[in-house]
Amino acid sequence: MNVYATVATLGLLAHAGVLPLPAGLQVVTNWWVIGASVALFLVEFFADKVPAFDLLWNALHTFVRVPVAALLAYGATSQLSPEKQLLATLLGGAIALAAHGGKTAVRAAVTPSPEPLSNIGLSLGEDALAIFLTWFATRHPYVAAGLAVCFLAIIVILVRLGRLTAPSRLVRIGLI
């Protein structure tokens, strides 16, 4: 949901000795990577609070969040066979795409509301959830994986029921 918060949190947890990272993810412990992630998190923190601009921001970040998630999955599975590492990379990218699609659809549904509090509240909740889930996954990986599966199932169910229809909402507010 927030790739910059995830990368910064992973780097800071590893630097604090809370989380041993596999060799393929050691790059996130570099202070330049952590600093850039925090800086970009701050940019996204404010960009996400502006109605309509947040939709454009999220659309552009389709080309950031999904590849970075796939790269994180690739780095995290460097000890696996190449076939399993490729599978994990594809799965990481697919999960990120589903989560990103759900986030974008919810944003499209909330953005047209006339008051800014729902947009700001949703954004703050996403930021807190991204940081919490990253930390939580380091402590309870199986429970976190179960939560991720539940969140993905909810997204799929809502899409199938037609509750998350981002394109029609975007058309209605004049963005596409």
C-alpha cells in the first residue's frame, strides 16, 4: 500500500537489529536507501491527502509499487532455487497489483466526497497499516500472511460484487 514506508521500515528494523534480512535485501539497510525512502514517504504522505491528485499519484505508482514489491520478493527469496525465486517474484508482484488495485478503487470511491476528512483519514490509515503490517510480518510472518490473504480475498469479493469500480468512479469525477 505504501512501498516507501515498507522499504524504510524494513531498513530501520534491520539497522536496529530487530530483523535479520536475507542477503538479497541488505540493500535496504543502506542509509541512502532508507533516507530516500523516508523522503519519498513524506512526499507521498502529503500527495495522498489531496483529493483528485491522489488518484493521479496512485495511477502513476502502479509502475512503482508493483515492480518494487516484486524486487523485494526476489531479494527475500535469494536462497531458493531459481524456479521458486521466480515464482515468489511473480507472486509478490501479483499480490502488490491486487492490493494496489484495491487501494486505488477505494480511493476513487472516497475522493468524490465533498469533505476532505474521509480522504485524509483513509490516507493516514493506509500509512499506519503499511508500517504496522511490515513490522507485524517480522514478528508473526504466518499471521501476517494470513491477514494478507484475507485482505486480498476481501478485495476480490468486493470487486466481484461490483463495489470497487474505480473506472466508473473516475469517469464520474472527470479524470478519465
